[in-house]
Amino acid sequence: MDDVRSLLVQLGLDYLISRFEEHKINNLAVVKSLETSDIKDLIPALGDRKKFISHVNNPKNTQNDVSMLQLFSC
């Protein structure tokens, strides 16, 4: 669960940790096996869901996305 917890914290979705625990999503292999409908049930907010899916599909770009967001927030 520590990997999943770290992922959610990294994405700013730490409010979802208990939801993932409740559904026994406790490792990254399970995260990667989630279907779109599963993710929709777990993460109802569209923006958060898109952020999560984007990271799972392309984890290397997350840090770049965060850096770009920081540039635009100045």
C-alpha cells in the first residue's frame, strides 16, 4: 500500500487513500490493472481522474507536468 499511498500523495490525491484502502487496491500492479469504469468509481472528480489516468499511462511525464504547472502559476 505504501507505493499506492506515495502515488496518490505525489499526484495531490491523498484524500483518496482511504478509498483505495477500502477497495484493497494495495499495490501498483493492481493500480495498472484498473479498468476505466473502476477508476471512475474510485475517483469521481473528472480532473482528478484525468490526472491519475495520465500518470498511470505515462508516469515519466508527471514531474514535467508539475514543473510546467509551477511555471504557469507564477
